Amino acid sequence: MTNTHTDQTSTDESSPEQWSQELTAETAEDMHALGVQLGKLLVSGDVLILTGPLGAGKTTLTQGIGEGLGVRSGIISPTFVLARVHPSERTDASDAPALIHVDAYRLNSAEELTDLDIDSQLESGVVVVEWGRGKAEQLSDSYLDIELVRPEIELDATVEGEILSFEDDAAEPARAVSIRAVGPAWATRRLG
């Protein structure tokens, strides 16, 4: 994981944005490690909004967040159930937050997200909303808006007989990760 841009702290006191950071995840393991780092920073009531195309690493990041929070393993995208609650297994803290993992891809509005009653679980958990931009901001006055960018890649394919063969060097490209911290809860907390 490389920090590609220095933290920017908002100097406009009327702006809800506290800071932003640009990172590069070279591998899926880097994306997972970023999630672990974020998970260790999070507390009950935190909301994370993940944006990015299919395959950008949203679920991999969420799996790392779950590990950092100490929740049970087995985090998968909640595409068909819309939301999954993963309880914490930490025994060192009675207030260890659960992970509420939401997939808002099939939701058309913020009202549909409200209908899921996610806000009632904020007191005891951390909410991660994939595809949540424009829908999840009303859950809290403080949230992390995380955008994952997966660059387009050109595959070098050849036809060998009737089999399409891809060159081995067509590895997955690095992901750009843009984190924007919004609201008073993020005034003093930041990624290390």
C-alpha cells in the first residue's frame, strides 16, 4: 500500500470534510490490509460508503474491515439479501461493534435504504455500504466516503485452436483508493 497523496486537512471551518487521503493498493492483499487498518480505527456508529465498479475491491476491503473489528470470518457481498450483520467475536471489549454490511446496488434511493432500518443498528455496529454514494450519507453526519478505482486493462488474448488464451502478464492492476472523511467524528481520527 502506498500513500500517493499527502493528507489534506480542510481549512474551511464551514466544510464538513475533515481530511482526505489518496492511496494505491498494489494487490488484493494490500486492499485487505487497508481494511484491517480501518477496522481497528472504527467504533460503533461509524458509517463507511464504498464506491467503485465491479471487481474494484469493495468486498475485499470490507473483509479486512471485519478482521480489524474482530468479527466472524466469512464476509461475502450481501447482494441478494441487501444487508448482513456480522457479530464481533472480540472478548476484550463488551462494546465491540458488529459489522453491518449493506449492498445498495439494487436500491434506487436513500428512502429504500432507510426502509432497511440500518440506522437503528448504528449504536451497536459499524455500517459499511457498498454502492452507497447518494444513498447512505443521511445515516450519519460523519462518515468515510471511500472510492476504489480499478483501471481499465487491455488483455492480450490469442486464439490457440478453439481456446482463447490470455498472456500470464495480464495481472490485475493496482487500485487507486480515495478516502474522504466527513463530519465531526473524523476531526481527530485518521488513518496512520
